[in-house]
Amino acid sequence: MNSYEPVKEDLLARLRKIEGQIRGLQRMLEDDRYCIDVLTQVAAARQGLNRVGLTILERHLRGCVVDAIKTGEEERAVKELNQVLLRFIR
């Protein structure tokens, strides 16, 4: 089981909302909307994705990483966490 299972439905709802925002962005471009309006919506979609990612990261820390430490796999967990954090913050 993954660590985000308890919040999976909330994450899926957020992703569906972001999907709608992306479709809205496509329509905005097709309709030649004002640049600032488009950029504002891009920022909103990005923020939504960041919230999804941070929620999954928090659940991973509280679940998978804690379990790895309890089972003596802390070195692997730290290395894996470091790699994912580098990808996430770029």
C-alpha cells in the first residue's frame, strides 16, 4: 500500500481540477486572451500541482520513510528522498 492512500480521493479531485485549469488555459490561448490573464492561470495550475506533490511528499515522509527507518533502511530512504527532492524543487 502507498502512503497517500488515505488522501487518494482528495488528490484525484485536485488533479481533476488542475486538468480543468489546463483545458481552460488552452481555450484562453485559442481565444487570444490577455497575457497576464493566461500567466495568472498558469501560476494557479502550477500551485495546484505543487500542493498535490507536497501532500504526497508529506505522506511519504510520514509513512514510507518512517517505515524504512524502523526496518534499518534509513540510508536507502535518505538517498531516495534526496533524489526526489532535487527533482521536485527544480
